Amino acid sequence: MRGLRIKGLWLACDTKERIDILEKACAKLYAAGFNENKTHCYVLIGDDMAENKARLIRVFSAGAMPFAQLFQPEKPIKYSKEWRDLQRTWSRPAATKAFMKKYISDSIRTGVG
């Protein structure tokens, strides 16, 4: 893979059952020279705020830049401001990195991860 000229890869992690598979894939991609600047991951959110946020953090920690997408069935759902804010934070790389920097700092300070 190192010889290929790939600017970026897009993966998906739509459920908590898929996170282990994504982490293994990211580890292999990292070994091949890919990091969160080249590895992106669509993450479907909109059902369980705590689980979705934990999955987004794990995707980032695995080495992929998350791109959160709110689930929309045929009949669109109007999400709360809290959901829209979560989606906005996790679909903008600069905002995601700022959140993770604060999250890591807070985790170290409080001893809670």
C-alpha cells in the first residue's frame, strides 16, 4: 500500500458492533503510513447520545478522522440543538481536534477516561 498514491481513504462505522473491526483496520492502515489526515470515517449518529459520542472518540483514537452524520430516514427527523451541535463538532476536523485535546486534558486531570 505504501507504493500507492492515495490521498485519503473513507471508512464507515455506523454501529457500536463495528468499532472493533474499524480499530483493527486503522491499525493496519497506520502501519502502512496512514494517519487521521488521510483516514476518514463516516459515523452514523442519532439514537443514543452517550454511545454515539463514545464511538466518535474511539474512531478518532483509532487513527481515523470521524465525520458524523445524523441518521435521516425517508421521513426526515428534526434533531435537537444538542444533536446538531454534536454532529457539527464531529464533522469539522479542527473542531474535532479541539474537542479531543480538551477531552484528553480533562481525562488526565480528573483521572477519568
